[in-house]
Amino acid sequence: MVAPAFDYVAAESYDEAVRLLAAGGEDAKILAGGQSLMPMLNLRLAHPELLIDINQADQRSPSVAGGLLRLPALTRHRVLLEHDLVRQHCPLLADAIRHVGNVRVRNRGTIGGSLAHADPTSEIGSCALVTGAQVVVRGPDGDRTVPAAELFDTYWTTTMAPAEVITDVLIPVARPRQGWSFQEMVRRTSDFAIVAVAALVELDERAEVIIAARVALAGVADRVTLADPELPAEVTCADADFDAAGAAIADRLEPATDVHASGEYRRRLARVLVARALRQACARATGAAT
Ligand code: FAD
């Protein structure tokens, strides 16, 4: 398929991109890695008259300061997979990225583009939710910070205003005695997830009692979704009933049926993958697994 005709401009800065977006209105779109936008153009699912290429707008690399891992919006998936700071401070994300598309997609796709695209099966979106990431967004009135939990609206739609651009993603660095796990079910390698689960578990100072546990799910709703495993207070990894936690979360879901899987199958996957993710996250938190 061939994309409809469009005008193209390479923005030299995010400020220029915002100005062009504001002037172009609904007919203008940001182009980052192009791994979602170009297929949509080629399939004629999007008809922007102006593409604003931001690839020259920012040359920064990942950095860490003040307990936050800062990922510039143009950070490629491949960098998330390989960068030492990402592997050290958010190993969950580095692991999850392995499941995103294929080598070509990971070479070009960006973290900002992935979050802005708001795919409900997104590995990156679910990691952003479970880690409590914040997204820095620049618009005509300056920068604002949006919690990932408030970014996703519905299928392929965010709460960002039309003239806003994501510039950074800020992720709290992994804490001591925090374990993580990413679990995904796909029919074929490089497919979009049927269901994926990201989990974080944190233990107390004696590395015994679970003091925090969170999961995020992809592929079970119109957007990536946070869920509370509702583990009893003072429970240890050995005593926690992760199967019950997975069942309770799955029971609250109402996944849709589509060509890839029935809603019931997705619910069943969610139950199994949540239990598996919590169990592995706990094992990592206690040091029993790497
Ligand atoms: P683009 O395609 O350039 O843009 C996507 C959207 O975001 C557009 O609407 C654009 O205007 C907007 N946008 C881009 N950057 C910004 C910004 N900084 N601020 C505001 N808006 C912005 N994704 C998954 O999550 N999991 C998968 O398993 C997966 N598999 C894939 C397999 C294939 C074969 C392909 C082609 C894609 C796949 N993807 C998958 C999508 C891929 O990860 C994309 O890279 C990602 O969704 C979008 O990033 P991008 O930089 O390419 O954005």
C-alpha cells in the first residue's frame, strides 16, 4: 500500500515541533521512529497533511539523577534493551523490550512514540504504569509532567492535547529488595501481545515481608491497565497465595473478544501470567532468582 501525499518538515527542536503542531492543527502529526505511523499511513488509517519529523530535535542519551532514570523521548527500543543505565535501574523495561516487534522495529521505534501511540497491548506502556513513570510533555504553554497512569485514554488515544509533544520519560530507579518480572503470551515471536503482565514486588528491610506489589496488564482492555494484587498485610513471599491474587485480578477484568483471542481466553491468560509474574518478582526480590 502507498501512503497518501503529505508535506514533510524536519523540526530542529521540540519548541519548533510544538509551533508547527499548533499551526497545523488536526492535519499535522509528529513523526518519530515511524514504526506505527508509517504503517497507518500506508494502510490509509491516518491522513495527516503534514508530518513533523522530530528525529533531529534531540540528541540526548539516557541519564540518572535524583532517583529518576531519564529517558529522552527519542530513545530507541534497541537502546532501552542494551543501555547499561536502563539495565541497572529499570531491568524490567530492558527485559520487556525483547518482546517489542522485531529487530527492525526496535532499531527505529522510540519510547516517546510508543507511549504516544497508546497501543493497549504495549509492553512499554505497561512498564511505565507499573513503575510509576512520569511523562514530560511540552505544549504551547510550556512543559508539564503527566503520570503514566493518567496518559492513556482509550484505544490508540492519549490525554495529551493536540499540540503537545512528549520530550522525556522519568522512571523511579529500582530500589533495593525490589523484584520484577515481565510475562507475555504471543502466538508468534514479534507479534503484538495477546496478554502481557509487568510486576514489581518490594520487600521490607529484612527481605521477608512484602511491603508493595503492583502489576500492570496489556491486552485486556482498551488501554494498558494497573491492578492491585491485594496481598494480605505482613505476608511473606513463601506464604503469599499468588494464584489467588491472579484469579482475583482476572475476575475483575472484562477483556474484549477479537480476531486474535476470545475475552475468556485473555482472562485465563491474565490469571496465569499475573501469578507467574508475582512469583518471579518475589524470587528476584529475595535473591532466589536473577
Ligand atoms: P511513530 O510511528 O513515529 O509515531 C507513532 C505515534 O506517536 C504517531 O501518532 C506520532 O504522531 C506520535 N508520536 C511519536 N513520537 C511522539 C512524541 N515524542 N510526542 C508526541 N507524539 C509522538 N509495539 C509494541 O508495543 N509491541 C509490539 O510487539 C510491537 N510490534 C510491532 C511489530 C511491527 C511489525 C511493527 C511495524 C510495529 C510494532 N510495534 C509494536 C510498534 C512499535 O513499537 C512502534 O515503534 C511504536 O509503537 C511507535 O514508536 P515510533 O517512534 O515508531 O512512533
